[in-house]
Amino acid sequence: MLGTRETIIKVFTELLDEKPIKSITVKDIVERCNINRNTFYYHFQDIPSLVRGMLEEKVDQLIANHYYPGQPIECIRPLIQYGIKNKRAVLHVYRYIPREVFLSYLDRLALRLMQEYFSTATEGVSVPGENVDALILFYKCSMVGLLLDWLDKNLEADMPALMERLCVLLQGSGRSALMRCAT
């Protein structure tokens, strides 16, 4: 059973699939949740704080539930599937919040994935930290760029196929780069 906060986020996500954020009111949310306004305001200051809470929760959930060391595609895949399944909601959020705010959540997710990947990949290998940091930055920026491009194109591209193809093409490239700079 979901708690009140989770129910508010779930209902908000459902409403996002029906209409843009600017058209969603606290009244819409509380009526559908069958709660009073004070209960909503106990959990969230306003709609923008609800959006931030929803994004933070989703990023944390994706990292916690879908990351497998050594296989960042396994975390990216659920993110892409979530985007496809909730296309209208994702696009409404992407178009509503300031780009730098959205980017900070996407960046946090991608950075964590790459840090975890390279942490696993460097086990038993002596590599200068600045080289690992450079590789993390490169792969994080690549991932964020691909996802932003996909969002800018209204999630129309076949991102699952593209990610699978890139994983095959780049397989072992991070590990190879690490081995070249091992001391």
C-alpha cells in the first residue's frame, strides 16, 4: 500500500499523462487522491516542489533498483522504458521545468552510473584518479547528450535499439582506456 506522499506523486504522474503541468492544480490532485489540501501541503509546498520531489524519487529509484555494476545499460534500459511508457508525462515535465533543473537530475543519474561502472572496472587496476575522472566525465556527458537529444526529438527515436547498438560498438572501450592509462 502506498503512503500519502507516494500516492500524491502517482496521481500527479497520471494527471501528467492527461494534460500539461500548467493545467494541473492542487485541487485536481487532492480530489483524485481523496485527501484535503492541508495534507497535500504537508508533503509539498506547491506543484514545482512536487515535480522536484517526483524527479528526485524517480532518479533514486532507478539507481537503487536497476544498477548492476559493470552493466550500465541495465540501468539505462529502465530509464528509457519509463520514458517510452510515460511519454506524455515525461515530455510535460521536460518542457515545464527549467532545463538546468531537469539537466541536474539527468546529470546526477548519469554521473552515478558512470562512477559505479568505473569503480567496478578499476578494481585491481592502478589507474591515476584524474584519468578515471576524465573517463567518467566523457561517458556521463555522452549519456546525458543522447538522452537530451531524444527528449528534444519528443522521444520519437528508437532509443532502445540505439543504446543496444552503442553498447555493442563500445563494448570494452572504457576498460581498454583504463588499461592504457594503468600505472
